[in-house]
Amino acid sequence: MYLDFFGLKELPFNITPDPRFLFYSEQHRQAFDHMVYGIENRKGFIELTGEVGSGKTTLCRAVLSNLPKRIKTALVLNPALSGNQLLRAILNDFGLPVADKDRLSCIEQLNSFLLEKTLQGNNVAVIIDEAQDLPASVMEEVRLLSNLETDQHKLIQIVLAGQPELRERLQRPELRQLRQRIMVRCTLHPLSEEDTAQYIRHRLQVAGAGTDVRFSADAIRIVYEYAKGTPRMVNALCDRVMMAGYVARRRVLGAEEAQRALKDMEDDG
């Protein structure tokens, strides 16, 4: 494989949401800071939106990895759940027993857990990924979770992360109560060409590449024009470029390797 040839410790352009590989462009840094601020300061609801492949899940995992230990967290990756299933998923991620519990029992158990953590000086946060797919009834269940509070604090901070459709859904009249409770909003936009170049260098560096392994300016331009600044698409093409470089025995990836990789992807459909 090309790892040995390029002197890499791991694949630099894997599409799994590994927070170690998160590139903090200005907008990603702002979104990260806003999310941490909203959670630490008990703002209740936080909204994160961005197109498919923009890095939302990786950003959410980075936030979870960097929160203080006093903040207990849960991550819900599958939003295609009923209201009770969502509650059970949250309880399960907090390590609480959920067998044979109905909705009311789940709410009571969650409320007791939140009060206990608050008395201990802790905070609690839940991130719901792909939240644009939450059924309307479950959206209402999520809103009701914000009623779990004391006179001074929101007991639970909820991050709704999703595609732009999430923002559109929240504009619907029937969701105005939820929309009005969102105190922090973040949006991820496509990377610029300069950010794309830095993104590629960053991932190579994290993967262990030396200074002799790099993408030329022409190769970066081809990647950018193909991916249009979407990190997932950048990864997909760059992985093929690296393979083309390995076949050609070149550690500096140029336009020729990028064009070959692009043609391979187009041939794949």
C-alpha cells in the first residue's frame, strides 16, 4: 500500500469523522468556539448546519473530545427514532439502564440524572446528528427536554446538527417554539481554495507525512474545482491522487496524478 512509500503512519484522507484530522479553518474554529461556549454557558439549544460532507460530524466529535470532564455528554447518530427511542438512546449513551421503560419513566430517570449532575457542579450536553431527519413529533419531544431546568440553569444543552434542510424545517410555524429557544447558531460553508490547500497539508501532516510529500499548486487547483470546497469530496479525490502517485512512484503529487485520479472517479460513475 502507499503508506510505506509515502512514509505515512495512517491514511490521510480517510472519510471517517476522526477529530484528530479536523482542520480548523476560520469558520470551523468559529463554529467550534460557539458550540463550546453554548454548552459551557448552558444556552440550551445550539444549531449547527452545513452541506453534506462539510465536516459537521467531525466538528461535533472534536467538541466532545475537548469539553471539560465536568460536562457529561451523549451523541445520537441515528435520528430515525420515535420520541421514546430517542430518550432511550440518550439514557443509554449516559450509561443508564433503559430496559422496559416507558416514556414517562425515561423522562423521570433523565430528570433525576440531570439534577444529580447539576448538584455535583456538572453540566450535561447531547448532540443529535443529522437532525434534519427527525420526525416532527420527535422535534417536539426534543423541545420538551428544554423544560428540564432549575430557576437558574438549563439542565441539558442540546446541539442540533444537520444539513441546511434543518434550518428550513425550523422556520415552519409549528416549530416556532423550538426555533425561538435556539440561542447559538453556527453554519459551515465550503472551504476556499486557500483553505483547501491548508486542509490537504494538515491531513498529510497529521498522518505523518514528511515535507517531501506534497500536492503541487496545480493538483490542489484540480482538487478544489472538483470538490468545490467540500471536505469529504476533497478526501475522496486526494486518496485517489495519492494512489496515482504511488503507482507512478512520485512523492510530489502534480496535475498529472490529479487528472488521472479524476478520470478514475468519473469512470466509476
